[in-house]
Amino acid sequence: MVKKGVIAGVWLRSSPTHRYGLSVDDQKNEIEKMAYRDGVKIVKYWTDSDSGEIHPDKNRYFLTMKENIRKDPGFIKILYVYDKARFGLVDSAGEIRINEFFAKNNIELKYLNERLIPVGAICRRSTDMQEASLDVQMDSILEYATKDNCEVRKWWLFGEEKGQSGVSIERCQDWKNMLDELKNSMYSIERILVDDVSRIGRTSPNRKIYIQELFKEYKAPIYYINAPFKDDGSLEDGVMQFVRHGEAFQSSKEKSKNVKTRSLVYARKGFWLAGNIYAYKRLVLDEHGNPFVTNGKNLILEKKQSKQVKTQRIKLIPGNSEEIKVVRRVYAMYNDDDIGFYTIAARLNAEEIPAARGGTWTPTVVRSLLTNEIYVGTSHYNRQTTDIWSGITTKVPKEEQVKVENAHEGIISKELFFAVQEKIKKNSNRFKTGHHPNTLKDTPKFPLIGTIFCLDCQRRYASAWAVRKSNRRGKYVQAYYKDTSRRTFGKKVCPNSISLRKDDIDALVMNRIKERLMSGVIIQKVKNELKKKLDSLVSSKKTDGSKIKIEAELNEIESKIENLLNVIARKGMSNQVIDKIQTELDQLISKKKIVEKNLGNIESSDTVCVDINKLTEKIMDNYKKVIDKLENGQFSSQRRIVRELIHSIAVSPTKKVIYIAYYDLPEDIVTDMHLDGSAIPEPLYNRVGPINIKEEFYMGCIQIDEHMYEDVKPLTCFKL
């Protein structure tokens, strides 16, 4: 019973994770009504309406309240709180700490609602055109939560910025993040509210039921608030669930089929169905095929923008004049000037001309532009199809493809386009583009790929090769490692970059590896490590488990035989029963003999002596033979040895020096290496982007091998 005239304080906090939920004003009104009925005077409000912090120990407003109470513990006797959820995500231990704090300061905690069920909510919008879809779902969930005494602690909104397909929802990163959060119990949620079965995807019924069971495993079962079933485990309820999930799945398949059919109809009429194309603009047409006018101008769609009315259509028209000049220039450079993909990309990057998507030009982007039929006015659809449920992509037969010539105005002549295609086809026999040489037959292999980089530009070296002809040598392959910045950006990024002849640098590194592996110190370390492993292998009692199991089986058989003999000794049984028992007894005796034989084999194998020293010498002989043949060995063996023994090969173009960093031996995990107390960074072949390793790393921690390049022949490597 609260005494009248007591002074109280109030803790107010809005819903922690979303703008929807119980507001601060609603809490305040309810608390003031209770305080009035109790005859209590409220003198202090602590309000958190904007922090979004869900942990009380990190909430600055909550910490301020605790500090005020510590300084003047007697100025309030009661603290009104709407419910326990207002303190945030608190486990049982945290709740005890909060109660102890207020009890220590002689303050009574008074809750209007003792407990609201903490829940999460999933909402999904399929397309951008369903603008009100999320709001409708959220209002429906909030209405249900209010009636069922729930508080929505977390909203997962899929398709908030851009529509999210129900078929692919499980592949999106937000869905995976949600599962991780539920698995780790980040929000202490007891159930998940969903408006309808289709909102968590339109996959097969079996898949949907699996998702439901997965959520149950995470202790957050799904509640469909507008579904005619309750997931109570009954047969009728299970059948109803399967039917409703099947209806959503079938509806999605039918819609997908209808959309594809209509799209191909519009494609045959010359309308554009895809996104942005470099050097083109997307003009919106009305249902009569006329330009759609808004604010006195034709409506042109910007990047990532889509039409808002289903009856509207899109037509491609020539776009930015500067981009059109770039396209025509690329075709002219390749066809007339006989310049390749890499050089074209390097020149465009050197002039700081932005690529199609605002990035840098690469050989792949250049090749894609040169082979795109769009630039001669031809639209080509339905060349391949991807099953959205299995993710498998298959080619569509030519007779089912849709190819429309003169669908829009071309910016390249057909004669020039086809001449470029013939040239690309001809050059493809000479330059192997689009394939890594290590995956092709009868091509040079590059065992050092992923380990070489330039110290000046911090870029990785890549493979480069071509088939050449000369009067003296005839047909031959020229192969080398080349700085990727030089190959893609030209001399602008790394003007002093040096290329390495493949044969020279491979032979040099393999010889260094061979010398290292055959050195007396390494041989002894490998030998000692091998002995340790053989000792542990021989001394380990690997047969103990099998022996115990067989002995137990033998004891069980003997016990059964003894029981059967006791049964046969009894009188009064018919001959038929005795014959049946005798047959079973014979089978057990035969089985016993087999088990005893197996047990004898195991016991004899345990007594076999292994000469570890002799076995070690034999293995070391094979080790030396493999090392001797390293230079001419299989590519897979060379590649494996390089990755296990060499951390990196750094090229300093300005000093014309190479640094080779080795791992210490022998170890199983190379990323755990330490030299001179300094940790070696992660292997380069696992890196993406710049390497970010400085020359001091090699000078201070790693043994250095230096090699000089002749100025006259920068591709040939010479040892000092």
C-alpha cells in the first residue's frame, strides 16, 4: 500500500528499436493516472526518447538517473516504470542488479504492467510500388501485440528501401543477420509476429516448415496473426499449414511465369526491360507509346530508378554526348588503332574518364562494351534463364530467344560492330582472355601467383602471356608476371613498375626453396618432427577401442550360449522347439569362432615392432628425391610448396631489388608464424585490394635475397 504524499520519480523510455511502439507520452499519461490514484507527488522525470541504447549499463540517461539517486538517495521513495521492458534488454542477473540498486537506496520500484511479452516482428514489401505495404503490416502487428499484451522489441523490415522478393529472401544478407541475432539471443525475444504466411517468403511448403522449426530452435516461434492455424501440433493444423504454404508457393510460381510471358511480349515490341546502359537514357512512355510528360519535360529515369505505373513502358534513347564519344572512341581504338583491352582501359583511366558504373575501366569492362549488341540498336533477351528456387542457370535454345533489331537508335554502325567481333574472335586464338592460365591445358603455369607484389604501388602481380612468332624462334610463348596497376592503369599509378620473366623468376625461387629445404638445419628439423609423429603414431593405442568392443561382443555371445544350454537341459519341451534352439546355438558358436579370430589378429598386431629410425630414413630419402625434382615437378606440387614455404615476394622497382620472405619450418599452420618476435601478416593470396606491407617488414624481420635487373633488359632477372 502506497502512502499518500510520498514523493516519487518516473523512468520513461520509448520503444528501443523502432519508431512504432509505446510512446513516452503514453507511458507518462498512464503513470500520472496511477500516481493520482495513489496520492503520490511526482517530482522528477527521467526520459530516454532518442538514445536507441538497448542495454541499461550503456544508456546515458539511465546512468544519469542512477548518479542523481546516489548523490541524493532520499529525495524520492518510489520510482514508477511502465513495465520491466523500459529498462531495456535485461537478463535475470541484470534484473537482480537493478533491484538491488534501488533497494539499497530505499526506493520502491512500481510497475504499471508487471510483464509484457517481448516479441519481434517480420515485415516484407515485395516491390517498390507497394508503398503502404510495410505500414499496413506494422499496424496490424501492433494492434495484435496490444491485445495480446506484447511489446515489439525488434522490427525486421525487408524491402524497406527496395522491394524484396519472397523467393530469394533467404539469400539476402539482412535475413542471415536476423538469424544470427536470434541464434545469439540478442533481443531476448519469445516469439516472432508475422502478418501472413507469404511475408517470410514464397518458397516450398517443406522449406517454410523447416524455417518455422528453425525459429523454434532459436526459442522464437513464428506466430502468423492473420492465418487460420495456430501451430498447435494437431493433424488438422499441420494439413492447414501445408496447404496455405503451398498456395503461397504456387501463387509465386504463377506470377513469375506470367511476368516473364508479358515481358517477352513487350520485348518483341522493342521496349527496354532492364536497367541503365552506358551512353543511353531510359525514356518513359505512356500506355499509347507516347513520351510521358511531367512538369513540361519528358520523364527520364535516373540510375536505380524504376517506373511507378504498370502501364508505362521504357524506350532507350542516346544519352550523354560525352559517353557516346567514349563508346565510339573505344571501338575506333580497337578496330583502327589495333589497341588491346588492357591498353584501352589504361588510357581511359589515365584521362580520368569514369567507367559505366562510376568506377575504373578494366579489360573486362572494355570487352563487354565491345561485344554488346545494344550499341547497334539490337535488344537481345531470354538468352539464359535462372531457376529462382534452385539458383541453377541454363542456356535458352536460340529459337526461344528474343532478338529485336532496330529496337532503338544505335550509336555504332553495324559494319564497325561486326568487324570488331571478327577481330576479337581472331585475337582470342592468340590471347587467352577470360581464363586463368593455371586452369588451361597446354599453357604456361604460374606457381608464384598471389605471392608477388610491388612495394611502390602495393598492388599484386598477375600472370600475362601470349603466343608469339619470329623468324628465328618460330612460334613460342612469352610469359611473365606483370604489375596489375601497370596493366590496368598504365604508367600513372606506378611509373617505375617492373615485369618479371616467368621462367627466370620461377627458376630462381624454386632454386632458393630447394636450397632452403636441403640445408642441414631444415633437414634435421624435418627429421626430428617426423620422428615425433612416428613415435606418437606407434605408441598410441589405436586398437584399444576395437579390442574392448570385440571382447564385449565375445562375452555377450558366450552368455547367450550358456543361456541356451540351460534351456535345452530342461525337460518337457517339444522336438520342434529344441530344433529351433539348437539351430540358434550353432549360429552363435560359429559367430564366436569368428570373433575369437578377430580378437587374436588385433592382439598379434599390437605386438608388431616398428623400427622408427629405419622408417624415418626411408621417408627422408623420398623427401630428398621430391626436392631434387622440384624444378621439373608437377604444377600442383610446386604451387603447394610455394604457398606453404613463402609468405611473399616483394618487388622494389625504384631500387630494383626483390625481397623473398620465408616461413619458419616445420609448422602446420603458416599464419601462426613468428620471426624475431614479430608476427608475419596473413598470406597475400588471401588478400583483396592493396597489400599494405612496407619495406621495413622485410628489412627488420625477414632474411633478404637481393636480385638485380639490367636496365637494357627489364624483363630478365639476374642474381647478384
